[in-house]
Amino acid sequence: MSTLNGSCLCGNVQYSTLAAPLVTAVCHCTDCQKQSGSAFSINVVVPAEGFEVEGLSLSSFASDGGSGMPVRRFFCGACGSALYSEVATMPGLFVIKAGTLSDPSVVQPAMHLWCRSAQPWVAIDRALPCFEQAPTD
């Protein structure tokens, strides 16, 4: 795979990595629902090493995730686009919001997380692994 890159809506913050995604997951947790303003978020997990961010308006917000451990969400301070997260239970990894990729078609979800909080009108592809919460392994 070539470089994954992306940006916020206004283009003030850009990111890139040469690393291949480790997994792509659809997350139905209530935090992702609130952050995305939608029923779920599609997240691409990549190694933190080699992940580069440029731009002057990067902001962040931290809260406790479902594990009780912190999740720091990074977003553009100018346009508000959610870009990526740093999850304490996943050290050394970043979780990119797939919708911010320059070409989101290069990733395909491999699982669904937090299915217990999925909106009842969302059709979940049950051919993929579905976890009621986030897997612990």
C-alpha cells in the first residue's frame, strides 16, 4: 500500500503515514456517534511511528473511553473535523477517521465494534465479526 494521507475539511491540518493499516473497524460507540454526528465512525488503526501531522490548528479533547482509560481525540480547531484518536488501551497506535482520508476507498471495514450501542436502524454486516464492546485481546 502506498502512503495513507488525509486532511480536515478546510485543509489546515494534513496527516500521512507510510504504514499499512492494521485494521479498519466500524465503531458504534456513543462517543463515536457524538464525535461524528452520525450513527457510527469508520476507523483505521495505524502505527504511531511514522505518522506525521502538519498544520497550525490541531486541537484535542480527552475523555474516558469504554474501558475507563483515556481517549484523546484530535481535530482541526478551525473547521472542527475529527481526524484521529490516541487510545490509552492501544499504545503505539493511532486511530484515523476514515472519512478524512484523501481516498477513503483504499480501506475496507473488517469488523464492527460496540454493536450493543448501534442504532437500531443501522444494518450491520453480520458476515464481519461483531463485538458487543471493543475486543480486549
